[in-house]
Amino acid sequence: MFLIKNTKKISSRIRRKVRIRQRLSQAKEHKPRISIFKSNMHTYAQIIDDLSGRTIVSASTLEKEVVDQISSLKEVVAKEKNQTDKSKVAESKKSMAAARAVGVVLAKRALAQNVHEVIFDRNGFIYAGRVKAIADGARDGGLKF
């Protein structure tokens, strides 16, 4: 029962992913895209140039630079959630603060590579939670969508 439900969930995400990718490829002007992936434990993001087929920059919660920035972003996430006690905001690698840190680090690296404008590819995931936090972090870091 669980396996059938899980495969339906994954196949639905893949169908959404294909529809999103088709819409992005029909864009009039070429821009690199931010592709994200979230697993049960970690969050990953990369900026891809589809014309050359290569990854320009990437960031994930597996990196030390991102982990160091998570604690500094706890206050921002607590403020957005309207929580007065920032200790309630999780410091885990699958938290909103961690996803926002991934976005900030990705934006900083992209600006160093002279990438200023991108297209956001949510990769079939719903635009809420960690996906939205990555986008907000990238915007805070200086990327334009």
C-alpha cells in the first residue's frame, strides 16, 4: 500500500517537472535556471546553463559554508513566522533557515560568476516551505528572477 502511494506521489512530481521544464524552455530570452531538489534530510540548488549543458554554481546543506550561515538566518525565519522566541526555529539541515542559507550562498556564488538574472525551476515541488525559502534567500543574495 505504501509503495503504491509513494510511486504515485513521485510520478505526479515528475509530470509537473516536465510541464514546468517545457514552459521554461519556451522563454524568449535565454537565462540560466535555478534547479532545486529537496530530500528528506537535505536541500540542494544549482544554477544550470541549458545551452552549454553545464552547472555554473551549486550549493547544498552538505557544505560547511551553508551550515555556518544557518544560525545567522534563524532570526530572519523566526521573524517571518511571527515567532518571538527564535530558539523554536530548528537548526537542522532540513529547516527553512537551512534552505534560505542555501539560497543566499547560491546567489553569492552566482554573482561571483557574473550571473545576475535567472529563471526559477521548482523541479515539480510545490512553491512553499523550503522551496520558497531558497527563492527568498536567492533574492536576498542579489539574484533577480
